[in-house]
Amino acid sequence: MTIGKRIYWVVALVAVMALAGAAATLTAHLTSAGGPTPTPAVQAGGHQDEADDASESATKGSDTDAIEEQSGDQNDADNATKPQQSGVLDDGKDLLPDAQITVDQAIAAAQSAASGPVGEVDLEHYGGKLVFNVDVGDKDVKVDAQTGAVLSTDSKD
């Protein structure tokens, strides 16, 4: 087998794996958002590219965030099984009246100290101070809830 054919087969294999991964991701997003379970869009004649184009255009039209916002909180049992939304205060809601800064201000301060997606936000006592513990990327950033100062940036365990 010539080198050109080997490269062709490697590229073809990588493309098939990428398509399979994209299909799995699409399925996970649609089913986690409560949307309909997608059906395979295989057309007669095996025109996979056309089926992929149809799938992509259907995905562009769906907005899972809008669906989640419209559904709202059904009950506490459902909320216990849902994953925590990023950038939303999780633990320490009862301490919020004692904080001088908002959750959004704490997130902004944490993002100035670390880069990456914002994960869980907690309000807790740390070192004798009330702090927002903000997960940013692979870091836990502690922001003083009174002043907005970043107190520490630690790697997640």
C-alpha cells in the first residue's frame, strides 16, 4: 500500500470518528434538554453528507437554553437530579444577604484571576471571611464577598 493510500485511509477514519462523536454529542444535548430523540437521517443511496447537512440545520434552529428557561423549576426532586448551572449560586444562598457584592461581580473578579469556563459558585466562610468560591476552568478562586478582592486561586482537587 502506498503512502498516499495510507494517508487517505487515516484521514477517512478520523473523519468517520469525528462524525460519530458529533452525533453522540448532538444526541446527548437534545435528550438532556428534554427535546425529541433524534432519528437517524440516513437517506437512500447512502448520501451521508446530505444527511449531516440536514442534521446540522435542524440543530441550528433549536435553542436548548430557551427550552430550559421556559420549562422553569418543576419541583425540588427534579432539581436534585439536574446538573448545576454554571455561574449560578449553588451553596450558601442563605448567606447572600451578608455579602456586599453580587454573584456577577464575584464571577467577574474570579475571571480576572483565572481563565476558563465558569462552573459552580458557592458562598461560604473561609479564613474568617465570607467568600464566593468560584470554579473557573481548573481553578477554585476565592473572592471576598465584602470587597470583591481575590483572596486565593487554587487548583481543583
